[in-house]
Amino acid sequence: MATEDGKEKAGVRLLMTDNIIKFPKKFNGKKMPVIVNVNPTSASEDLDFADNLAEGLMIGLIHNIGENGIDIKNERFIGDISFLNEVVRGILYRDIGFKHPIQPFMEALVQPKMDKDANTVTTRVDLNLLEDLLSKKEDDTS
């Protein structure tokens, strides 16, 4: 026997509206990001410039160090220069408005202070914090 609201089958009333899913008419999810004045070509050129400048600086540094008797073919030296290259890239990226993964590390370890009266900047490298980070890493691997 059928009813106005639905059907009845074997004594159980089934409403037709039970199978209807109403979807929102308007998207109510997260807002879409707005990208303002980003020129991909310009951004790519800026990053290439910073990468090439860092590479040029490192090449000059390595030649200068090698000419002064330091073994530039040593495995540890090459690793150290690679780290220094990333630090230089991080500095350059920040100046042109880009993020680099090394920047938070530098911000944690180096605290610059501006003395407006003397028009000077002094910095403090927190080597104790670095030592603490390294000892925690050693503890985690033990």
C-alpha cells in the first residue's frame, strides 16, 4: 500500500526522502589562495640569479682557500662548503623575498641587535644552543 510520503512494504514504511542527498548550492570549503603580482618568469630569474651568485662566491672562495694551502679535495671540506653554500643561498633568497629551509636555523642561532644611536648592528651566534641541539641529536641516536 502506497502513502503520500512514501511506500509501505511488508508493514515497514519507507520514505522516499531517505535517499535524497542535498548538496550545497555554493562552495563553502576553504577559501582559495589569492596570488598577487607573482610573475613566474621573474621569480625563476630571481632564484637563478641567487643560485648563480652563490655558486660564483663559493668557487672564488674555494680557489682562494686552495691557493692558501688548504686541502680542498678533503671529503669533510667538501661537505662543509656545501653547507656554507646553502647558508649563502638562504641569505640571498631572503634578500630577494624567497624562503629557504636554512633560514629558520640561522634565525635560531644568530641574534642581530641594531644600535640606532651608533648606527651599528652587532650579532651574537648562540653556539651553546647549537651544542645543545647536537647533544640532543646524539642522545636520540643512542
